[in-house]
Amino acid sequence: MSTGLAARMAERARASRHLLRRRVLVAAAVLVALLALGWLLLVSPVLALDGERIEVVGATGTVDAAAVTDLVEPEVGTPLLRVDTGAVADRVGALTTVKEALVARSWPDGLVVTVVPRVPVAAASTPEGWVLVDADGVQVGSADQVPEGIPRVTVPLGQSDETAPAVEAVLAVLGTLPPDLLTQVAEAGAASREQVTLTLVDGAQVRWGSAEESELKAAVLAVLRQQPAGVYDVSVPRAPTTS
């Protein structure tokens, strides 16, 4: 073997060893960086949830923001990536006054809890006083007197086979009314699912019929109300009548 060939082979061997060392060093550096990142995200208190950084959005009316915060408090000090946002949303959503909850991380150390409150659409009389219910029939509050702008429901809230369908129909109707029309309703009742009636604050009666096409019926009633009448019949919204 010539001296030149041996030198070239030795040079190639040194280059290969050098390349191998570089690859090993790069791999080790990447591994250390990944371990450090994992420690930072999953273990370190640097990115842990700060109790001062819990933001509650949408907590108006029936929803108590402090009650929502209390349900998030157990997660304080937990690295943000390890906070189970779905479980937190389920806890908040279990509040009777919350219709829906969404929880999102707010880096580096916060949570944003967005809630959709249940809105009372009716008041019903009970031996203990008045209870406020939403369109799903969920009790969202109570009151000594019927709040202004909330209609009274004359159908018993008990879930008997006879009254439950009527209650569901009444609440479904009230839940679809626009706010300006809802505030005009003093009382709502139903002899059956198909016979919902409303009494307006000025004494006028509205024969609503079933809860079907309630949005259309509301729009028709708004037009009919431009003319005074004692009875507005929108049970067949494409052929309404007044008397």
C-alpha cells in the first residue's frame, strides 16, 4: 500500500470519527433540550396556573363568577399543559346556572373560562315562593316576587304525564321570544302541548298554538301588535287573525 493511499484512508477515518462525534453531540444536545422542555412544560412551576390569572368571561345575570373561580382553584399550581381543560369545563358546566362552559389555556400561566348563562324566561309559583326557570325547565334562581319583565307560568312545573308536555311547550315558546316581546308577556299557560296561550301586560290574549314555528309566529305577532286588539291568534302564522 502506497504512503499516499494510507494517508488518504487515515484522513477518511478521522473524518468519519469526527462526523460521528458531531452526530452524537447533536443528538445529546437535542435530547437534553427535549428533557428540559418537558420539565419546563410538565413539572416546572414556571408555567403553572396562577390563581390571579383565572379569567371568567360571560358570567352575567344568574352566573356567579366567584363560584366559577372556586371550581378552577384546585388546578392552581398545576403546570398549565397538565390542566385537564375538559374536566374543568365539565365541573363549571355542572352549575345549574351555566348552560355551557369552554375552558382555554392562556399562556404562560392562565386559564380563560367562557360561560353561557342560563337565562330565566319564566317564573312559576311554588309553596316556597317563585322559582325562575329557563327554556329547558332548569331552575336558575328564586324570588319573593316575580321580577319585572319575566312572565308567570300558570302550568304546574311537576313532571306528571299530564302537565309535562304543556310545560315543555310553554317554556319552548318563551325561550324563542325576542327580548322586546318577552317583556310584554305577563302570563303564559297551556291546556295541552298544542294550546299555548299568552296574556300580555296590556291584557291582550295571544293564541299561540304549538311551539312549532315560534320564530315566525313572533314576527307575525310583532306586525299584528301595530293594531290594537283584544285577541291575537297566530296559531296558524300564515293566516293570523285579530279580534
